[in-house]
Amino acid sequence: MERTQTWDQLLTQAATGPYVSLYLPLSDHTEMAAVQLEIRHLSAHAQAVMAKTYPECDWAPYAAQLAQLADTPQRSVGQTVQGLGVLCTPESLLTFDLQEPVNSVAMVTAQPQILPLIADAQRHQAFDVLVLQSDKIALLQATKGTLTPTPLPESAPQTLIGTLGDEVRGGGLNSVSQGRGQVSYHGHGDKANSDATDMRRFFQAVDEYIMAQYSQPHQQPLALWGLSQTLAVFRDLSRNPWLLDVQLEVSPEPLDAAACARAAVTLQQDLATQRQHHLLTVIDQARSANRLVTDLGAVLQANAAGAIAHLLLADTGRINGRLVDGALETTGDKAQHNNLLNDLAVATMQQGGQVTVLPAAQLSAPVVALTRYQL
């Protein structure tokens, strides 16, 4: 069995289909025996669907992998998850821990059923957290609602003294010889200015390092944690395009597990709120520019033209049908057992567009497209 945390890579790989997609709900109290039974039940349903929709396909390779999963589900299920996702081809089986609740589903389709994975990724998108103090830093990674320390190499600018070395200007009162027997002293104002200069030079080194070694290579957003005045200095000089507006303005001391758990909740909530506001702004701009499409036929035309910049889907939406070479097919067993909205999501992502799953009450139709230009 294989595991992956970058399921979207599946969309760029040429895999032998069809896909068997299984989703089952879990909780902290779910017994492994119940998980085993549900996996076998869903597998049996998938086998029956495959016999009807893809009678030419051999079920044996799928059966072998799913049987192994059912025999040892504890190898694929995390400690605190709300659901398990499974994508199976004749050659591979991929499992996904989900924090977003799901219903029991078993489907056999030409494309992997990714809508639950998209919804889960929205809720717990990974990002880095830079913990800033005037003389030291730490880097954390936010994944699945937790903050995990990222070990930094010795070459990283972790402390002010270690970064600036002999070039540190701050410190105690400095004496300067003014001639024989005469010494003048810099006052506290000079020391404060030197300390502020040292901190800025330290933060410049931090900004360049984090951007070059983490933000840019991993294409991962960066949030901040520290006292408000410290964060203001860093923001003023940062050139990191991945730096978020999201920040936690409290002291990071002590930086222990309890503090990280509280910070994770706050930062995730603030990030979700910010993204919701940004999405509403994007929708309003698209509506004003006549780039918002709610008619299914127009959405299909936009997809065929590669013109969808952002696809919005209702979380409970389902339209029986499938895309075949970009055209809609609604007849036949394969179409009736497929969710057209999933095919549109796959196509949009393959064309470089974004996909967001929203509560049905927030959308005027099961599918809404924001196009790159007016159609």
C-alpha cells in the first residue's frame, strides 16, 4: 500500500483506470473491526458497480489491494481523523486521513473522485508559521490542525548573535576615547538605536533565508507569531510574496505543546475567515465583469475552452453524467454512476484553475464558474 499527502499529483499522472474511490467516516471511538467490515462492504459494492460499468476490467488486482487494506486498516488510519479516503487502481492503492467528515461512498469511475479531498484540503491547508522574537526565531509547520516544529540547520539564521556575530552593534554602554584621559559614553538612546538596527539586520537575514529555503521551494504560505511591535518590524522589511496577512500577536513564550495547540486553532480560523472574505471579493468582481456563470451549459462551454479560473461546487451537489473528451455524456451506466461535478473539478485543476467546495446554501446553483474572461 502507498500513502500520499499530495493527492493532486494524481491529476498529472497517467494511471491505468478505472479508479475505485472509497470514503468512510471514522471517529475516535470507531473500532477497527467496524472499519474492516465497512471496507469489505464498500469493496463488495464497488465490485458490483465495476461488473456493470466496466465489465471488461479484471477485478482481481483491486480485490487483492482492498483485501490487504481491510486486513490491516490500522496501518492506514491515523489516530484522530474524521474519515478515510481510498483511491485504488490496478497498480496502486492510496489512502488519505481526512479531518473533514464524509459519508460512506464507493464509486468506480474513469477519474478519481476527489471532491472530499478538496473539501478536506480547504479546511486544513498546510502553511508555515514563523515565530519571531527580537533575538531568535523558530519555524513551525501547520498541518491537519497541529503545529509541528521544523528543525532548522545550523546554517540558518536562528539567533541574532549567531547571525550577526562580531557585527552586533547593541549591548551595554559603549565607551569611546576622546583623547588622553577623556572618555565619552553612548547613552541609552544610542543603545536602543543599535538594538533596533541589529534586529532589522537579523530579520532581513531571516526573511531572505525563509523565502529562499522554505516558502519559494515548497510554494507554501507563511504566517507570523510574536509580539505586535516585533511583527510590524518584520513586515516592514519582508520581501516574501508568500507572507500572509494572518498573524498571532501574542508572546510565543513558552513555546510548548499547549501554546502550539492554541495557536493552531486561532491561526486556522483566521486563515479560513480571510479566505472566505477574499473569495467573496473575487465573486463580486467576477459578477461585475460578467465573468460569473451559473448555467450548466455555459459552464461546460467554459470548461471546453479552458476558460474557468475558479470553479465553485456545492458540497452536496451531484449531477449524473461524465466528460468524454470535453463533451457531456449522460446516457449509459458509466455516466449514471459518475458525478459530473467531479469531472469538472478534475478538468479545471488540470487547466490550472482553482476549485472550492462550499455549503450548498452559499451557492445559487450546484456549480458556479468564474471565468478568465467574458464569454
